[in-house]
Amino acid sequence: MAQLNLYKKDEIKKKLGLDPNGKVQKYFTNTCYRYMDKYVPKDTGNLREIVTLTNNSITYEQGYAEAQYYGIVNGQPVVNYTTPGTGPYWDERMVSAEADDVVKEVQDYVNKEAK
């Protein structure tokens, strides 16, 4: 009996797009990407523009992305990000400032899709 309930639970999650490769996960990843953009350092814009999105990951493809993310260039801390509000650990910056908005937007999407 427990297996049947687990199966139904998994089917419901899949139908609603809540599975790891589902449409809600994809929407969540894309929403995070949109909200995170303003926290990503921008000089020429290449760091923000050359990005690979999958259902559950966001990868900044520039060779210098890791150095910018951790705030260390050539073994030295980056002391001046040229765009105000940007800096290292931009995902954490976005979460601390806008997590509630991201959650609300994704919940609204789930509510709309569940109808």
C-alpha cells in the first residue's frame, strides 16, 4: 500500500512539473537567472550574456567567471566591481535580497499551471 501512495505522489509531482526535470524546476531556474542578472558584475557585459541554462543549473561560461564569482583575480581580492550592487557570490546576494519575490513568482506559476 505504501508503494502505491509513493507512486501516486510521484505521478502527481510529475504531472504538476515538480519533478527534477519538470517545467516548474525549469521555471525556477530561469526565474533565478533573471533575478540574479543585476548582481552579476558587468564591465563589457560578456559575463552576463554568455550563460548556459539547464533545468537545474546556471553556468556563466566566461573564463574569468570563477574569479569574479569568488572575488579573487590573480590571487588578489577584487576591490572594485565597476557596476554598483554587483560583486562576488551574486547568487547569494540575490537570495538574500529577493528570495521572497522568487518564491512568490514560482508559487504563482505553480498555482496557474495546477488549474
